[in-house]
Amino acid sequence: MLRIHFTADDLARTRLATTVGAVAETYHGLELLLGPRRPLPFRAWRTAVADRTDTATGPLTALMPVRGPGLDLRTLVGDSFSLDEGIENLLAVPTRRLRKEMANLTFAPGHATWVRDFLDGGREPRREFADALRAFHDVTLAPFQSRVRSHLESVRNGYARTLLDGGVDRLLAELCVPLVRWKPPVLEVDYGKKDEDIRLGGRGLVIAPTVFLWRKLMLLHDTEDENAPYLLAVPTVREPRDGAALWEPGAADGRALGALLGQTRAAALTVINDGCSTTELARRLDMSAASASQHATILRNARLITTTRRGGAVLHTLTPLGLELLGSDPLHPAHT
């Protein structure tokens, strides 16, 4: 059992996130796909993707520890919905930090040479890992990304309503029962066989909903930053109906949107719902960067998307009008 100890400052600094990020979700999806369990809410997803994954995921499985808590990609690369942004962050992680993050993990002997090269800062192993992430994401998460994002936003909005109605005390009391129990000022979390006490020390707690965890929570912390809050990743797919809302195709809605905007721009709007760069938009739609930029401009002029610059790249996101048209209004989500 994990016991998380709160002070008054920690309660005041408890806040909500929408996601653990596209990179971390993709990695957790691989863990769920290769794991021994076959949870019913994910059966349709497994059926849809299992035959489409191939040996290109080898670098991902190489970094799946045989012992240890798993790789904390959310802390390493951030929580962006954009896979491209997450991969850019991964390629920029200092070698020293990678080694520190993975120091207590044990990997399969057959992958020892590749893992050593990865930890030594080799650009090629990192590129191979990034390419494998992208390939696996395109098959297992991208086809469902709009519904996944709407689902996570809906869950976060539910947390926010609970917080507004009953404060942090009610939020913690109702969080992921029965895996979590709130016994003020301690939050008890089912967390394996080992007992552990964590004192937040005034840094607070970030609560982030996530899709590809099954009946377990993860407590994550950036050991490089003493002032960084802990993050508690909370599973949201717990019942068959949760899975049905995510994995059942919404073909009728897609045809209606395509009739209004045209199939290509409707697809572009759906991809941008994930938050993406022009490069990622072009890749996902299998078109040139110039064509993707032209479609983005048309959607932006129609006030359906907004574009912001991040370093040398741009990031496209939906406006409230775009979200409403797609059926993912954050104040009134279409998917629950």
C-alpha cells in the first residue's frame, strides 16, 4: 500500500491535469497489449490493433523492464497531446538524466547491448525508439485519439465539478474507489505488496486521468526538481461501457462532418483535436507539408483552429467552435 501524506499546503496546491501525454499513453498501451491480463473493457481495442503491430516495436519492448515500476516517460518528455512534441523532448533528454531515471530498472538480457547504447546517449537508438513509438502510436492510439481526448477531458471536467462542489476533500474521497481511500490527511493507494509512505512536503499533487492503465495507479515524480509536485496517474477505463465509448467506431458522425467540410479537412480537424504540428498533420494525413499547411490555413480562417509557435515549429489546436463542431465541446463533452 502507498500512503500519501498531505499538509494544508499540499491540499491547497492539489490540481488537475488532462493527460499524462501522448508518449506515456502510447507506452502504457504497449504494456497493456503485451501484458498477461485481458481486461474486458479493452477487448475490442486489442482485437482491432493486435494484428497490426509488428517487429517495428522492438525498441519499445527493449525498454520494458522485467522488474521495476516501469519507465516514467511522462516525467522525461512532458504531457503534451502532441506525439511529435513528446518525441522532440525525448531526443533532447540529457544522457545523465536517462541513466538516473533507469538506474533501478532491470531489462531483459537479450536487449542489454541496445539498452546500453541507448543509455550512453547514442542518437541512433533514440531515433529507433522514437520511430517505434510513432509506428505503435499510429496503429494503436491515433485511430481512437479524438475519442480518447474527449474521454480524458470529460473525466477531468468531472473531477473539476467535484472539486468546485465539495473541495479537495470530496475529490480525494471519490477518486478511483476502491483502489484509493481518503483518510485525512492520508491518501491510501493500492500499490503492490510493498508499503511506502510519501510526504508531499508542501509541493501538492497533480491528478492526471489516463486510459491505458488497468486497475492500478502510478505515482510519478521529477527527481531533478525538488519543487516539482508529485503526479498521480489515475485509470479511467474501468467498466465495459467505458471501453465501448472509446473503441466503437462513430462512422455516422464522421460522414456528417465530411459532408460539411470535405473528407480531407474533416480528417484534418479530427487530427488537430489531438494537438499537432504541421509536420505531424501531414504525416497523419499522408500528404505534403505544404498541403497540410494549406488545409490548416483554411480551418484557421474559419476560426475552427488556432495556431501558436513553439520554437521552430507551430502547434495547431481546436478553438471552442472547432471543438463544438467536432462534438467535443469541453464544457459539454459528447463522450463520457
